[in-house]
Amino acid sequence: MKLTKPQQKSLLTKWSESDQGLSFLEFRRGVITHHALNQNFSVPDYVVVKWCGMWLCIEPDGYTHS
């Protein structure tokens, strides 16, 4: 799946804060699209990743929230 540059940077930042014993590639492979999580979301293009026991959403502009 293709990520925007800001999404890539945010993902690397979160992994750097806590790698959870994963390589960056393993962490990156855990990223899913919002469609894979819930078909009813209407906001396009954000991705979701499990990090430190919570789900993080990363918007196309890199804004990250749980």
C-alpha cells in the first residue's frame, strides 16, 4: 500500500518512540487502510496501525491520532 511522505514520516516517528520489539519493516507491514478496518468510514486515504496497545490513524497530511 502506498503512503504519503507525511504518513511515512509519522509512522517512522511512532516506531522510533516505541519499536515494540519490531523492525521498522515489520511495523510498516502492520499498516492497514481504513477500508480493511471498517467499510463504513467515509474519510478516505487515512491508514491505521496498532501501536502500544491502541489504534493510531494517520491522515494523508501526517496528522496522527488515536
